[in-house]
Amino acid sequence: MSLSQTLARIALGATMTAAGVTHLTLAREEFRAQVPEWFPLDKDFVVLASGAVEIGLGAAFVALPKRRRLIGGLLAAFFVAIFPGNIAQYVEHNDAFGLDTDEKRFARLFFQPVLVLWALWGGGLLRRGRDADRS
């Protein structure tokens, strides 16, 4: 595991933990804007549950480096699972987190693959060059 992967893992884990805490506290209403209208569960429940998941995955990514591959994969899957919320925010024209234009909401959609790759890289699931050849 390279230093850059370790730093990526710790940074993403800390970021996810902090984001999860804001789901439960400061930005609860903002996160509700990302729950699609068609989603069959109560918006507040979804925000609280996803916040708890973010706290758990984020803290585990930092605290359990021996499980980094599993947790990195779970984080990547989580980012894929919540992507429909980002699409819904764009399609439904919901303002949140300063995303108050369709252009801003559309541009945000391109950040989700970055998060997926970040989780995979930090988890040691992506390798490059000679590292990949040795596997």
C-alpha cells in the first residue's frame, strides 16, 4: 500500500465520517433535497440512515486498515447506490448545498465517479503500472 493510497483512505474516511455527522445535524434538511420524490421511504429516515452508514464506513476506513479492500469496495458501492439521489436533485431542480442552478447540479454529477475511484484507490482495489503486473 503506497503512502498516497493510505492518505487517500484516511482523507476519504474522515470526510465520510464528517459528512455523516452533518446528515444527522447541521445539513439534515439539505440532504433531504437529494432524496428522490419517487423513493418509497420517508426522506428523513433515508437521510438519517445514510448518515449512519457514512459514519460507519468512514470511521472503519480510517480505523481498520487491514479491512481497507472490503471497506473501499463497500464505499464505492455506496457511492453508486446514492447516485440516483444526485440525478434526482438535478432532474427535480432541488436546491441544496449551493447547487442552485441546473448547471451546478449537472456538474456535480461528474464528481460521483471520482468518489468511486477514490474509494477503490484508497482501499487498494486499483493498482497501476508495475503494481498491477505483480498481481
